Amino acid sequence: MLQLDRRKLDIVLARQCLSITDAVKLAGLSNALLTRIFSGKCTLTTKTLGKLSTALKVDPTELIKDE
């Protein structure tokens, strides 16, 4: 199961001088969705991961937890 790594996401955002709000807007996602993913109330789909990684111009593996 894919899991978004908050620490990795924060690093990518810091490198690009973006906030989480900026990132979700660029990806066409909602803050609520990201909150549900981080809280475990919603699973991370490949589509959501793809939108987020494309918006941030990073490889999807840079945003997920290592298994």
C-alpha cells in the first residue's frame, strides 16, 4: 500500500518554497484530501500520487514512504 511520507513532502516543498496549500492547488487536489491521507482515513491512490508528483515536478518515489 502506498503511503505519503510527510517528511519527504515537506523537504520537496521547502526546496521549491511552496506551502502544502500551494502544492494541492497546483495538483488540483483539496487540503481535506491530503489531511485524510495523512490521518489514515483515506488511502493514497496512484492517481493522487501522480497528480501531486507531477505538480511538484518530482518522481513519485520522492514522496512515498520507504518500505
